[in-house]
Amino acid sequence: MGIIANGELLDTLRRVKSFGVPLVRIDIRQESTRHTEALGEMTRYLGIGDYESWSEADKQAFLIRELNSKRPLLPRQWEPSEETREVLDTCKVIAEAPRGSIAAYVISMAKTPSDVLAVHLLLKEAGIGFALPVAPLFETLDDLNNANDVMTQLLNIDWYRGFIQGKQMVMIGYSDSAKDAGVMAASWAQYQAQDALIKTCEKAGIELTLFHGRGGSIGRGGAPAHAALLSQPPGSLKGGLRVTEQGEMIRFKYGLPEVTISSLSLYTSAILEANLLPPPEPKAEWRDIMAELSDVSCKMYRGYVRENKDFVPYFRSATPEQELGKLPLGSRPAKRRPTGGVESLRAIPWIFAGPRTA
């Protein structure tokens, strides 16, 4: 018995203590407009107006009031549309899942404080019994520039400050911001957003975890892991590190045990170095130069990609963009909307289409 107790059983106990019973946790991700549409359908059914058309102030007032309320918002006999049912069912699955099996709820295309509060209300209506981290994902150039204002407003809400219990996760988008404004402008916006969020959370006494939505290619924020982490603003790794590893990079970074150890060692050493030997604050003249370069590059990029009427027809005829959308890969459509130009195309087919034109 001693051999078993001090052997496989002890190893199992150590694994459970280190990784938890679920071993691997998953994230739930949904676009902000889906929550807005679901709440709009609810308020119309209840006869209290159209949530989708309300001002941001009215949305926040409604959401905070309902979050503080002890009664349920929805009647049991209500039959929502298929799209809203999917959102509600997802929240129900989260509420019924074992605690610790789901790591976070990521809100893609987050733009306003109400986008975050809406998810908390939907989870409350589903009967969730624990505080699940809800991470807004700021993706476009404008959203990155407004990220600090959004989080400042949220942290000034008494209910929200009490609910998050001193911890906040924010996801930084790389792929969509690069598609929106070009790599140069996006990179600078990402840096500024992180820098501002770090200072805001430090002032408020909040432990901030930055979640990096990097990809493998440069257009998706890809870079050598060690150098990429050390290029982040001072203090950005105090709350730990969270990154996405894109599917196309899994076998390169984790295909073999030896490679996996090397990849994780790069992350670990970068985190230690960034915290023990933090980089200096950028000088004011450096920031001015970066701001100017960012503005010029963004104008040039958008002038070519968005304002040139010939670009989209050329892109669709010269790349396999439309064919990529037909491949039986992934769980999301290639476009957020069936119509529109480059702005409606998801970042993955946008990035993948370019190198495959040869």
C-alpha cells in the first residue's frame, strides 16, 4: 500500500493541487452585439422599451438596477428567438458547470461599460453561483484607444468594484486591430492601452491580468515570445500572463515534449525578467515620435485598404479569401456580416488569404 500511496496516488494529489480537478479550463467567447440583441429582445417583450436603442447611460442604469435586484428579470413562459436562446443556453451551461472548469467569459468587440455589465446580468439570470471573470476584448483601433475610459467607468461603479473582488482581466486584440489600422498603428495603440490600464488599476488597487490575443504571423501579433513579452509596458506582467496560442502554432511550439519545455521556459524567463528587471518608462520624445509614425502609417494603410475602391475586388480575385470561408475548419463564419468589405471579414481569413496568393 505504501508503494501506491507514495507513488501514483501522491502524483495524482500533486496534479490536482497544481492544476485543479478539471485539469484544463476553457474560455467562453461571444461577440458583444449578441448580448445587446438578446437584452433588446427581452426588454421589448417586457414592454419597457428597446434596450438596443437606449443611450449608454440608460443601459448602464438599467443593468445596474437589475444586477442589484433580487427578483429574476425574465418570466418562465417567455419563448425567445433562436439567436437569443443560444446566448441564454450558453449562460445556463456556464452556471451549471463545475466551478473551476471555465476560466473566463471573453466579450469580443467590447466597446462600452454596458457590454461588460450585460454579460454579468445574463449570467445572473442563468443562476450562476460564483464570480466568473468577464474579460472585455478591445480589438479595433478606436476600442483600444477607449479601453482605459471604459474600464475607469466600470471601476467607478460600486456594484462592479464589489463584485470583481479586486481582480480584473482585460484582453488585448492583435489581429483585428492590425486589420483595422495596420501593424504599426495597432502595435502602438496596444502598448498605450496596456500602459493606461496598468496605471488605472494600480491606482484603484485592482490586480490586472492582461490577456494577449496574439497569433503566429506578424499580422496577428506574432513575435518571438521572450522579446514580445519584454516589449510590454512596465508592470504589465505583475498580474501574471495569459496568452492565446493559435491553432497553426500549436505543433511548432508544443508538438514534442522537448519543444514544449523550451516554449514554456521562454515565457517563464520573460515573466521573471520583466518583474525583476522592469523596462524603463518611455521618454516623452519617444512617445511623440511613435504617435506621429502611428498616425501616418494608419492613414496610409486605410487609404490603400479602405478608401481605394479597387482594393476589395482585387483582394477577392487575387486571394483565396472566399474559398477559405467554405473550408470545414473552425466554429465561426469567415465574416461577421455576409455583406461589407474588409471591415466585415474576420481577422483569420484576412491574414491567411494574403500569403496564399502565390
